[in-house]
Amino acid sequence: MKAIVYTKYGGPEVLQLKEIEKPYPMDDEVLIKVHAVSINDWDWGLLQGASFVDRMMSGLSKPKKQILGSDIAGRIEAVGTNVTRFKPGDEVYGDLSGSWGGFAEYVCAREKALALKPASMSFNEAAAIPQAAMLAKQGLIDKGQIKSGQKLLINGAGGGVGTFGVQIAKLYGVEVTGVDSTSKLDMLRSMGFHHVIDHTQEDFTKNGKCYDLILDVKTNRSVFDYTRSLCRNGIYVTVGGSMVRLLQALVLKPWISMITKKHVRIVVLKPNKDLAYMNELFEAGKVKPVIDGPYKLNEVPKAFRLFGKGDHKGKIVITI
Ligand SMILES: NC(=O)c1ccc[n+]([C@@H]2O[C@H](COP(=O)([O-])OP(=O)(O)OC[C@H]3O[C@@H](n4cnc5c(N)ncnc54)[C@H](OP(=O)(O)O)[C@@H]3O)[C@@H](O)[C@H]2O)c1
């Protein structure tokens, strides 16, 4: 089968299209013919071996898992003897982070990492959903306890999490502000953000406005900057960003709620937990993934370059 393989950490140039052996499912796995896969921030970090955590997961000096790609959609081709939920021919999708392997024609996965794909959802749409939509849902609803009538700000609004976030937020009747770079602002307006802020022109933490809920995918400022922008009893939820800033938020959050009546929460992704919820929203026409692409398998290095520059809108999807 064809796959995008990397044998050393580096930039998109280390990704190579290769012919390799097709995988074979273990007893508790299914074999999936991959139809689409999307790029996540985690793939980008693992490609470069960017942090100590990336290298602890994938190998200190070189990557042990040589095929990236966690968010996949495809058709089941074979099932292991212990698999009970799926059969050959089922169309499925899910987040395979931990085992990865999605930038390939075939991948094996545990059944608990998968959900059935609704017939009305394309493979490209399904591949865009898992990580970004789970982070948006778990950030806004589980941690953020979003409520009708609130003012919400999404920082880093034009990528995967933000474009799902605004669609989920609209179901609650909140007033949403999106922060991103100049080239994304028209898209944000067209998606229903009530207000947009260009982070290259304005620092939203210094504009004197307050928000009931902030969902942050960048976390590139001090936690005190964010809490200054919260209204009384407001909640700041981070899904990721600078490790140093996240650590600061983790250490200070109990003190902040005790002293200021504002709250800081950190999302630890529960992969695939809410795929059934996303299926319901999709089938009701309430959520539509924003797709950048689709690109072809041999264009994966180009797609990673685009992702690395932050030039993508929504989710970058590769069709296989
Ligand atoms: N909590 C967990 O367990 C967990 C698990 C997996 C991933 N994550 C995290 O989840 C996040 C993924 O978010 P995503 O998929 O939405 O990322 P994304 O698609 O890369 O989107 C990020 C957006 O932020 C914008 N941006 C960059 N710098 C900015 C700034 N200073 N201010 C405002 N916006 C800025 C980018 O556009 P421009 O570059 O054009 O500005 C881009 O549109 C990452 O932080 C990742 O580490 C967390």
C-alpha cells in the first residue's frame, strides 16, 4: 500500500510517499481502507519532535511510529476475531491518536476508537471532525458550561477547534467574538461570529471588554491577561498552546478562583467521547465541518507546510 512515511524528525520535507506492506488486524482490531484523513496540531508536533512530550511518545532520537495521521474516515475491510461492534463494509471514523498511521491507504484500529459514519456525512467531513470537534465540545460544554445569553470569545477561531466551536456555540444563543489573523476574518464573519478581532492589530486582553467564557486554542499569554478579560464568574478554558503558559495556568487556577471569582480550566482531550453527539448535530444540519482542501496523498508535505504557516482555514483534509 501507499503511505506517507517519516524516519527522522524534521520539517515537511522529511515526509516521503512510499510503498509499504499492508497492515494486518490483531484480534481486537479492524482493518480500515482509509478514504480521508485530516491534519492536527499533534501531527505537526510529532513530525518535528518539537517537544519533550512528543519525543517521549514517539522516540527520543527518531520516530518509532513512522506514519502520522490520527483523524481518519474509511470503510472496514476486515475485522479481528474479538471485534463485536463492526463488520466489513461499515463506514467509520475516529481519532487514532496513540497509534496513528492515517496517512496511508490502510490502517488498523481498535473498535473503541471508532464510530459509525452517518450515510449523509462524506468521508472528508468525517475525517475533519474527531479531535477538533471533541476539543470544541469538551471545551465549551463540559468545561465551559456554556449558557444562553453569554458573551463568548474564541482565541484562534479560524482553525479546526474554532470553526466547530462557533457552530456549537450558536446552538446556545451566545454572542461570539472570534480572534484570528487578517486573512481569516471574512470567513469568521460568514460563519456567524458576531464580532471579529485581528490579533495582528489588536490585543483583545487590553481592549477593556469582558467575556463570560473564553475558549483558547493558542494560550500564548499570561493567565492573568486572560482572567482580566473575564466578566465576574467568567470561565477561561484552554485547549492547548504554549507549555509554559499552560503550566502557569495549571498551577495558578485554584488561587485565581479563590481570590477573583473567575475560573481557569484546562481541557484534557477525551478522544472520540462525543462522536455520537457530533453525528446528531450533523444529521440535524446544525454542524458542517469547514474543510481546507481536500489534498491528495502525495500532497501531504505541501499540506503540512500550509498547516505549519497557519494559513489553513478550518481543517486540512487529505483524500486517499
Ligand atoms: N487538550 C488536549 O488534550 C489537546 C489534544 C490535542 C490537541 N490540543 C491542542 O488543541 C489545539 C488545536 O487547535 P486547532 O486545531 O484549532 O488549531 P489550528 O487549526 O492550528 O488553528 C489555530 C488558529 O489560531 C490562529 N492563530 C495563530 N496565532 C494566533 C494568535 N496569536 N492569536 C489568535 N489566533 C492565532 C491560527 O491562524 P494564524 O496562524 O493565521 O494566525 C489558526 O487559525 C492546539 O493548541 C493543540 O495543541 C489539545
